[in-house]
Amino acid sequence: MLIKGKHINRALSINSSLHVNVGGLKLEDAFDGKSAECDFIATFGDHILLIEMKCLRRTYSPKEIFQTEQEVNYGVEQVKRRALVLQENWNKIRQVATIDLPIHPPDPMKMIKVVCLNIFNFTAKEREDVIITDVSSLTKYFVNPTVEQFEIGDTRKKTGGYSLWKKEYPTPSEFKEFLLKPHTIADIYGSLEPDVRSLLLIDNTNHPIGFLDFSLTSNPIDLSNKKVKPIRESSISGENDNPLRIQPNRCRGK
């Protein structure tokens, strides 16, 4: 899957809760004397959303995963630097942005920093306050937040569904929670239980050594043991019935 910043910019800009700088954003001379370019920057309520896009090869072996991880770590450093550029060069950012930005630099606690990949090996990991996700989870949350559940047997039967949004629109806090536990793996997380294990002491003078293991205690795809949420009427109604949900976003002037 080819992932490009401009494609994500256009896709997420249809959500009216995001005000996306669709054309990307670049500074030739940042505070450290180097250029800086944001793949994706948007206002999200009172937060700033920064996303770095990475198109990587699919990994098939532990060695390839390790090698790819270096690229992911580089993406984390890029996002962290761009967040610092926003803090140090806010007035310059406001001048080149195509959306309205607050007068004062954003609170570091209200900056959502994301590395978005086209592979799934690192989804839901968090490193130095940067969350790693995949493009399907990112677009699912903002573009099509309804999750439908089906039971597959001799026939395909719809059993229920739910919206990824607790309200009629996305919020920064819920978005961060979703990134750390997207719907594709939430049932797996919910089926895991911690299990403390300790190594046998051979001698009383040895130091005790233990570790935390996790056990899969139930089938994460078994709907019979789950409370299936009914789909809210608002989550399946048309766009025109719910103007707060998803609308084309028109960039405002500087």
C-alpha cells in the first residue's frame, strides 16, 4: 500500500472536527537552521495533530522487523522535532499555514504526535509520547467510525455494531485512547490476563527473578461471550442527518 501525505490530508479533511492544512507545511529556516516539513498538521478541538507518514516494506522475519524498527524510530524523532519547531517558530508557522491557528504556541500537552505506517507490526506502540498506528486505523476512526459485527456460519448474520465515537463527533482524548487500543486488536487485549511468573530459586543466596507474562484466557473472536453493542441510530444515518459528524472541510484563510 502506497501511503502519501497528500492522500491522508485529503481523506481526513472531510471530517469537520479537523481543520487540515491540506497543502502540507514547510519552513525553509527553522530555529535550528534546518528546513522543516510537516506531512500532516491540523487543529483538532483545542489540540494540534501532527502526523508523520512512513511507507515501509512488509516485514517477514525478526531481522526485517528489527531493521524496519530503525525507520520507525527515525519517524518518532522527526515528529518530536516538528513539535519543537511549532513551539519555537509558531509565528512563522502561522504565516505559511492555510488554516487559522491560535495566536499563542500550543501547549505541549495538547499536541498529538503520531507516526502512521502502511504496515501493522508497530500499531498501538507508544514511544516518547509519540503514538504509532497504521493508515487503515487512522482513516477508519475519522472517515468511517462505524464498526459492524457479523457471525459467519452457513449464512452471514449481522449481530450488531457500534461507533468508535462515544459522542456524535470525535474528541482528542478518545482518539488517543483509540490509537493505543484500535478496534482491530481491542478484543485481543480484552482477552489477555497478566500472569506473574518467577524462576525457581536453586540456592537461597540467589536473587529472585520474575517476569510478567500474559495469557490468552478466551477466544477474542467468540461473540457468544461478548456483549454486542447495538448501533446507535445516529451512527448509521446519512451525513445530512448529522451535520456534526462528517462534512467536507473548507480551509479558512490565514
